[in-house]
Amino acid sequence: MTSLCRGMREQHWGLAAARGLGLDTTQYSLRGSNVHNVGEHGWYQGKGTVNATPINFKQFFAELPRAVSQTEVSHKNAMLKLDAALTTVRKLFLSCHKAGGRVVFIGNGGSASIASHMAVDYTKNGAVRAIAFNDVPTLTCLANDFGYDNVFSKQLEYYATKKDVIVIISSSGRSLNILAAAKAATAMGCAVVTFTGMNPNNALRALGSINFWIPSADYGIVELTHLSLLHAMVDIRLQSERAAQWKKR
């Protein structure tokens, strides 16, 4: 591996080089018209191609509103407008709570941070029972005993019921533990909401009841858009409730 990598700078580590190292790159296409900021070659980083084109701060921040406005949402083989999709999911969360269920957030890495953040916000500000499967002793125990691919599916097996809504957040949409969780949740009869980005044909995008896909190949843009969409469903609801209270006064 050392000889293959010698003289290769990370910013020029393309998919051809990744294949040369024996890495699986079969799910990645740089030719999708709705995949942005991949550059001429892209590079392979963990589980996806990421931005290989240097951009300035102005261009980066301009990407955020574009990523939000062009987010695609699929539901039962149909496409939903973003506003309608956010309204539908918010109502799903409220119905879940009313029925005695919980909204369970799942994610790896940066998406795990989003999961923990949203579990607190939906509980405190959204009046919805919400948790995240990010307890370190539990993760390490289950990874040690069952393998990391099963750290979320096993927790669903132990804790979830068919009343729950499972929110799965993954920039790449192809992590094995994430896919296992989606399949386990569906088998249990739970509603599944997914948030992905990167490749438009990522595996997770096809596994949810409602699927949000961000049209960007940049991890930061995808993660920030996921956070923005999830925040919107809490914050707008809270503001509307306050407005209603003010009118009564």
C-alpha cells in the first residue's frame, strides 16, 4: 500500500487510485447532473466522493440555500415538495408522541452529533418524546459482542416498538450499520425517515417511508442541510404556537 500511495497527494486521490488500493467504489458516479462540487476527479474519503474543487467562503455559503431549496423528498415512489414533506414529517412525529411512541435518531460521526442535538431539541422544544442511540458504553458493548454493523439494529431490537419513528441520518447513505438499522426498523413495523446526500442512488434513500436527499457531494453542506431541515420542523412549530398564544392575549 505504501508504494501505491507514494507521491500521491490527498487532494488528487481519485477513484482510480482508490480502486487500485482495493477499495469499493462501485456506488460512486461523478456524472450525475444533480451532484455538485465533485470536481474533475473527486476523491475517495471513507464512504464517498467529496468536494475536490477549492471554493471560497462566499461560494460555500451560497451552497447552503441552494442545497436546501433543491432537496429532493421521496415518499412511496412519489416526489414531495419540501414544504409538504416537512409538514408531513412533523405531523408524523406528533402522532407518534400522542400514540405513546418515541422519535429515535440514529447516525454515525457528525450525523451522530446531529442525532443527539435533535433528540434534545425535539424533546425540550418540540414536545415530542425523542432519544438518540449514542450512549458510548452501549455502542462499544454491542460493537464488541455483535460487530459495529449491528450497533443500531440491536438497540432497535432491544428498545424500539412499532409505535416509534426512526430517523436515520447519513451523508453517504451506505454505512452498513445504518442500512441494517433501516431494515430492522422496517421489519418491526416502524416508520422510517431518512436524510442522505452524496450519490443520488445511495442505498439508504430507498429504505425509508420518507426520504430526504441533499444534492451535494460536500460533507459539510450535506450535514448542515440535514441540521437545518430538522431544526425547521421544531423551530417553526414553536414560533407558530407562540404566535397563537400572543393573539389570545
